[in-house]
Amino acid sequence: MLARFRELQSYVGWTEDDARRVSHARPLLTPHLSDLIEDFYAEIERHPEARKVITGGEVQIHRLKGTLLGWITELLSGVYDEDYVTRRWRVGLKHVEIGLDQVYTNVALSRLRTGLSVRLETAWSGSCQELTQTMQSLDKLLDLDLAIIEDAYQYEYMSKLQRTERLATLGQVAGGIAHELRNPLNVVKTSVYYLLNARNPPQAKQLEHLGRIERNVESADAVISALSNFARMRTPSLSAVKLEPLIRRVLEDNPLSPSITAVVDCPAELLDAACDGEQLGIVLGNLVRNARDAMSEGGRLDIRARAGAGFVEIEVADEGVGIDPEILPHIMEPLYSTKARGLGLGLSIARSIIERNGGSIRAESVLGRGSVFTVRLVVASLEGGL
């Protein structure tokens, strides 16, 4: 915090001369501080939005007046060390804690600034030039105080907002996990109960229940893997990746039903993409599986690659059911799923991966006609000489 304060001092041109001027003004201003503080809190009383954060009545106001007196006295001390900055920082944190809108800090300091300037001018006996310089130094100091308070306010406000969002997301994730794991666990429980309690079950029946257990354990494991991938996606290791072999491998790893025809169009002269090949494979695998699920009655899956000015694009197009226009803008948001079963993490992970690889992904769809997902990546020859 002190380093931050020193940086801001440098920015406004603060010098030891400024500190000396403010310190010399202290005896002129000290007799007027009580009046300033009374005016400060009288004005608060006239503004309900500022007054509502004072919930302790006259006892709290009396205590706050003492705190403000200490704050102004320290402001005029001429000593601006780490303890000084820390106390200013805590003011911003406190404002978030009590729910005071930062705008009232800004206008409150403006009122204090005016009060200090008027009283300094009245009590001043030196030259006009020295008065102007002292007022400029005081203005700089008040601006620095406000900057530190606002910096702390923004830091704590964003931290509080992120904590709230994380809790909300955790609630959504917990609900999704409960839904996705409860069904396979119930199936496993039922099959285990049968195997433990059935008298002389035929071998075919035993194998059936063992198969059910295996399939549902795999289903539960897939949910956990999706969450792990979403939470701990490693930093991409960029290299020059040839797209056609990667696309072919993805299709091998994600077999389609006999009713779906896959067509790959990848020109031989196509430049390599600058990306993490393993991560791109995860994205394309997700898109292929989504296309397969969208064509339950069969159709054609086209995977096309093409080059542009400094980029390559891969299109994954299906002839499936399509996506409702109202839903389309949300499909890559975490925990948003159009499927009856699913956490809604696949496309969110895909977008995160592609963006970390310096690319982008977009979707187009027409209900009843199909969808096209387009992945754009930088050409390898233009990325760091790859």
C-alpha cells in the first residue's frame, strides 16, 4: 500500500515542500476543526442516503466525530508513512462494510476541502503566493487521500461481489452435481441391493446388474471430470498444429452412429494453427459429440477448415434440431445446458480453452436445420515464428 501511495504521490508531483506547507498550516486550522466537524455531520443529517449507515444514534455520531478529528489532525501532520496509508485504506474497507456509497465520500471530502480552504484563507497572514502554494499542497493531499480510500473501496467492493458470485455459482454447481450424481448412484445402489439379496440369481442377471453399475460409475466419473476440467484448465502450450490429422483423430475418438455421415474438408495447403493440440482436441471432441446428440435421427456432419488473413477457422456443422434463438446467446455460459441431463460446462470449457489459446469461438443455428460452430485460431507462422 505504501508503494502504491508513493506512486500516486509521484503522479501528482508531491514533494517534501508540500508536506512542509501542510504542516505549517496546521496551527492555523486546528482552532477551526471542531466547527468543520460539526458542519460535516450536520450536512449528513440532511441526506438520508448518507445518514442511514449511522445506526448507533448519538453515541456513534460522537465517536465518529472523534475519529474524523483524528483523521484531519493526521492529515495536517506532515508525516505520511505506512501507518498513515494503512489507516486511509481501512476507511475505504469500512465504507464497504457499512454499505456507504463511495459517492458520499467524494462529496464529503469536497465539503471538507472547501471548509479547510475558507478557514485557511481567513487565518492566513503571509503572502498570497504562499497561500496559493499551501492550498495547492492541501488539494494534492486530499486528492491522494481520496485516491487511497477509493482504491481500497473498489478492492473490497469487488472482493465482496466476487465472494457473493462464487457462493451463488457454488449453489448452482451443487444443485447440478446433486442432480447429475443422484441418478447414477441410485442405479448403483439398486443393483448392489439386488446382487446382495437375490437368491441364486442367474448369471445373465448378475452380468446385467454389474454392467449397470459400471456404466453409471462411468457416468458419475464424467461429471467429476467435467468439473475438474472447468476448474483446473492448464496454461496452453502453443505449437504449430496440423489440423487434418487432429480432426481425423477426434472423429476416431468420438465414434458416430451409422446414421451420421462425417465429411472432412481440410485443404492440403492449409497453414498450421498456433495452439495447444491437446486442448483443441478437447474442444473439437465436445463439438462433435454435441453435433452427434443433435442428430438422433441421423444426418451429415461437416468439418471444414479454411484460412483467412492471419488466421485459420474450423467449422463443425450439423443437420440437427438446431438451437432456439433466445437460447443461443447463452449456450457458452457456465452451468447453462439445453439438455435434460448435463451440467452445461462443455461449451463453457470450450470457449475458455479457445480464448486461452488466443482464438475465438462463435455459434450460428437455425431451428430444425442445424448448427454451425466456428473456431478461429491464429496461423502458426504468424505466432512467435512457429
